[in-house]
Amino acid sequence: MKLTKVLKIALGALLVAGCNEMDDANKLSVGFDADFPPYGYKEGSEYKGFDLDLAREVCTRKGWKFVACPINWDAKDMELNSGAIDCIWNGFTMQGRESVYEWTVPYVDNSQVILVKSGSQIKTLADLAGMVVGVQTDTPVQKALSRGGEKESLGATFKELVVMPNYNQAVNELNMGGVDAVAMDVGVAKKKMADLPGKFEMLSEIVMTETYGIGFKKGNTALKDEVEATLKEIFADGTGAAIAEKYGIEQASLLLK
């Protein structure tokens, strides 16, 4: 393990230390990537996002204290298994991880797409041949495009697949010309295009389709069932759709109604 990765994991442990120290049975400590808008991110001194608002609503209805725990994505399993967080709730892809966690039902249908700079000559997936493509570490699309993945044949056409800590860095590299394209979640891609009008565009072809769920530690079915039941209520009464609209998430992508 490289020293930089060790330092990142150590920093991630410090970030959630406060969550771990809270001895309160009536709380929900939610682990999330604070660089993943619109699902979870930091704006000023506030953590916000679609998933965080859903988690807050669950806690309000259950009478629990909501605790936002920003984590280093590489350390998410360590934080969950140690009890520092109760769940991973942040645009968390189920595919390829089905047996690793206790999952709620999927609630968002999320495609993986290609983001390029406006005016790019890259118009189709075939145009990525010989190009440098960025991706966030430990994501299903990274694994799919890598050797042995379900989209290995596409990834093999790239000049290089550059793995980065988060999508903010990947999109910054795209903007500066460090990579030619970024493979990423459609919701995050649309957020980036909205935040920086005219800078980027998205290919019409998708790389793959995936769904989001909430991941709990294996065996923790009791908490998973409580959260899932309340989440279904939130979508059944229209609150979930209203939160999605607030963050620009298309209603058609919602799997719970």
C-alpha cells in the first residue's frame, strides 16, 4: 500500500471519529463521499445532497439523531465494519457488491455515461479509442472498464484509464486537458454541466446501467429493514420526489414511487 493511500485512510478515520464516539442508540451515522454532488457534498460549512436529505427525513420520522459522516471512499468498508458508521448512503451502486452488504431495495436507476468538454471530437463510445479516460476509484464503472470487467473490451481501446480519488478531481482534469473524457454517474455529470454551463457535454450512448441502494454491515438486517420501510413511506407520500426535484434528479430515475 502506498504511503499516500495510508495517509488518506488515516485522515478518513479522523473524519468519522466524532461519529464513532457518539454513544447514542437513537442515531443514524451515515457514511458518505463529500465530493459526490448531487447525492452528498459540502457547500460552505454545510453537508447537503439528495441522499443526505433522504437520510435526514428518515431520522425525523423515526425520532433518531442524524449524523453526517464524511468518509474517505477507500476506507468505507473499514468504517462500516468497525461501527464508526451505520450505513453507506451516497449514490452507492449495488451491482458487483450484492453479497458484500445488507442492501435496501434499489431507489435510483443510475446510468454510467461519458463526460467530455464542449466541442470535443468525441461523439460516440467508439471515439474513445486512443483517448485518456478518467474515473473515480473503487466504482463499478472503473471495475467494468478494467481487465476482467464486463466493459473490458471498451476499456481496452483507451490509451489509458486514469483512476482518481474523486469526480471533482476527474472533472478538473478534464477541464484542464489532463484527460479526454470521464466515465461517471449520469446524475453527477448533469450536476457538473449545470454548475459550469457550456463547459461540458455528455455522450448520448451510455456505458452501463446500475442502481443505487443503501448498504449496511452484513447481518445488520434489523436496521436495514427499519430504514427501508421508512424510505418507502417517504417516496409513497411524495416527499422523495420533492427532494429529488430539489436536487435536479429526474423523476423517471426514481425506482420507488
